[in-house]
Amino acid sequence: MKTERLYYDIHDDGVYAATILEIRPFKDKTALILDKTIFYPEGGGQSGDRGAINGAALLDTREEGGEILHVVSEADGAALRTGGAALRLDTRRRRDFSAQHTAQHLLSGTILRLTGKPTLSMHLGEEVNTIDVDAPEFTKETLLAVEEAVAGAIERDCPLITHFCPPENVADFPLRKVPPQGEEVIRVVEVQGNDFSPCCGTHLRSTGEIGMLRILGAEKYKGMTRVSFIAGRRVLNDSRLLRDNADTVSRALKVPVVEAAQAVLALLEKAGALERRVKALEETLAGIKAAELLQKAGILAEGATPTPRVLALSLPDADIDEAHRIGRAAQKLCGVPLVFASPKDAKFVAFCSTKGIDLRPMLKPAMEANEGRGGGGSSFFQGVFSSAQELAAFMAALTLPNALP
Ligand SMILES: [Zn+2]
């Protein structure tokens, strides 16, 4: 069914009368067919309008097989009837997308004029928009020049003019892209002094209404350059968000906002140096603790000749990282198989620097008997238990004489 398209002319939030001709299932939702519509259907990189039909939230508007489908929830669809309908447009969203779309024309036209590179595709997102430009890359200076030129065109408030042109006359316009084939009339949108483009989307009346355009970045994408941008009210929202963030950093570091980034970098450098220093101190401390533990166990006592037995110790104050550091330091001081447990983490680590001693047969049976999981090689082994109790039972099993090699 052909729906009369009124969406180019309607952009206020008044209530418009139409007729629901058909209600039909659409995926897990319901689609309405109207005799006329104020809602723009998704197409040409611009998403479909939202709003309400007889109070039911319009979730999407799309075109399929020449029909315009107005998508509502299944529950709303069940409550609706064919016949008279009141249509209300989400004007805030429409205006936002019209601003992004108009900005895209201006941006693509400006890039083409300044660099000779055409836009091959575009996407208007709910938050950020992108265009894919047939260029391997853009320098920062180029992007800045483009942004400045766009700002100039916004200040000059250039009007947008819509031309309806039969296909045979389309060559009269210096079009930026190839017009669609098989159309009776081509809709050419002119941004005066900037761009001519065949386009079916919704636009603002002049570039001044865009307010502002910001290029957010450019990255390589499938041999092209993907330029992301925002326009209109989105720039204000973005600026507010960035300012709030910068203010928080500025207050926390007690520096002016413009120095916040530099201050964060300096702080990161300082934090990195401190971290390296802490690590070195932790290693030193682990060495001292390891020597102490081995001395207490009689392994490093004067005149002691350590027989190959297991030293299994629980370190109640250490997390597994510290247990690891102590173990590493201790194995440099003796060749005895060492098992250090962290009850906090319900984990253990084991080391042995003596060739010919294999940790695995020493540890695996007791570990598995207590539902532990882990693994390793002959000289390093680690495991984890579901609780500190199971870890303790494992450690107790290791001190039994039959656990010794
Ligand atoms: Zn357009």
C-alpha cells in the first residue's frame, strides 16, 4: 500500500490525523501501515523517526518493499485498531538527526573541496556519526582546516535548497555522488555554496541551525579513512561532559583546567617511578623474610646439613603474590622443596632448585585429595583451593613423613 509522505513538511510536535489501514505482525513486534505519515523511514544512513501513534510508542519507522512500516510493541499493536489515528512526532530526535544529516552534507562537501577526496558512505548514529572517505589518511592539520571551514559555513548561515529534478536533467547539478537509478524524480539537496547531493533524508533550513560541528577523530578503515563527528546540541552535551571531567581532574590535582592533562601525565610518571621503587623494596623485604623463615626452620642454621625434606609454611599475613616473592627468594638460599601458602587467597606456590627432585609427585596427591586445582613442573608448582580450610588440610598432609621424597 502506498503511504503519502508528509515527513519533509512536518517537523513540529503538533498532532496529525491519519488512518491506520493495516496492522500486521513484524518480527517480534507489530507494524502499522498508514494512509499518510509524518515519520521519516530509515534510509540513506539516517535512522527512522520515533514518536507516538494513538499514544502507542513508535519504536521505529522503516521502508520495506516500497511500504512504510511503523513499528510498535506487540502489546501496543494488540490494543490498536484500524481507522483514525493521531500521530505525534518526537521532534527533539528528528531535529537532532536533521542537524547531524545537514552537518554531514557540509562536512563531506568541505572535505571534497579542500582535499579532493569523496565520501563513499555515511552512518548517522544515536551518539556519534561517521563518514568513510576515499583517502588513505588525513593529517591533524587537514582535519583542523576542514573543521574551521565548516565553522565558517555555519557562521555564514548558508540556506539549504531542495531541487526536484527529472533524471535526464540531473547533470545540471555538480553532484557529489551518483544519484539513485530508476527514480521518477531525483531529490537534490543543495547546501548553498558548499554541496549538491542527491538525498532523501531530513535536513535543517540553513547551516546556521547546525550550531557547531566537531570532528572527533579519523582512523584507517578498509583502505579508507573513517571520520567521526558530532553536530548541533550533541556538541554542547559533549562539551559539558568533557568540562565536568576536566573540572574534576583540575580540582583533584589543584591545577587550572588547561593544565589538567599535563598534570595527569606528570602524576602518572611519578606513580610509575613509585611503583618501581615499591617493587624493589618488596623484593628486598621478601629476601629478608625468606632468610628469617629458613633460619627459624633450621635450614640455614650454622652447621646444619639440610636433608631433602619439605618445608611447608602457611603465611597468614601474605597474599599469594608475596608468598611467591618469598618463595623465589628462599629457593636462591637453599635447595629444599619449599611450599608457601596464603590462607587469604586459599592458594599455594612451591619451588625447588635442586635438580633430580620433582615437586609434582610430592604435591599432586595431597592437592587432589583436598579438591585443589593447579599445576606446574618439577621445579615450580602452584595450586588453588575453594577455601582456606582445604588449603590447611593440604598443608598438614605435606608435613607427614610419607609425603617426603
Ligand atoms: Zn541529506
